[in-house]
Amino acid sequence: MLKELLYQAVDWTAMVHDRITRLNDQFEGTLSDKQLHFLVIGILGMLLVFLIHPLFRHLARTNHVMVITWIYVFTLILVITFSVEIGQRITKKGDMEFADIVFGIGGFIAMFAVFAVIRAAVLGITKLIRRRKIEPTK
């Protein structure tokens, strides 16, 4: 499933890139590829700021900082795994394989799931112990 999702994201990105380039050409735009990247990524980045900032403020206000941490780390993992594979391609010190990216991301998700279960158990046990200490003995 993750593999298909990543392939769809790559396909969608290529489609959007082609569409923007065609629009630039159709309207006899004089923007270079670099200028288009500057504008499109700049606008996309600001749209993401306007969407994500309120979400993170809400999560922080409602004590869901771990969700913010997960989103941030997941984003870093995406960048790192793609960077490693691109680096292997450029340096020819390994094979650039999409499956490596999928397995790397899958490893993070699996390990985080184990961490989340252990964390939930520890927090639950801690809460039970605190309740027992607060409740008067009968």
C-alpha cells in the first residue's frame, strides 16, 4: 500500500509539473524552469504553512505534542530515505531502489507502532498507580 501511495505521489507531482510547464508555454510565459520552481514551491510552502500551523497549534493546545513529533520525524525520514537512494545513484555506491525507500519508511512506522504501544501501556499503568494512591482505602 505504501509503495502504491508513493508511486501515486510521484506520478501526481510529474503531472502537475508538466501542466504548469505547458501553461507557461501556452501563455508564452518567459519563466525559466528555475523561476517556475521558485514560484510554485514558494507558493506551495506558504499554503502548507497556512494549513499546518493551525493544526499544530491545536495539537499543542490539546496536549498532542507526540503527534507533532511523529509528523516531523516522518517528514525527516522521507527526506533522509530519498536522499540516501539519490546519493547511491549519484555516487554509484549502491543501487537506487524504490523498494529501499518503502522498506525504510515501513521500518520507522513499525518501530513507532511498537513504541506507541509500550508508551500507552506505561502511561496507563502510571495512571492506575496514581489513582490507587489518591483513592482513600476502604
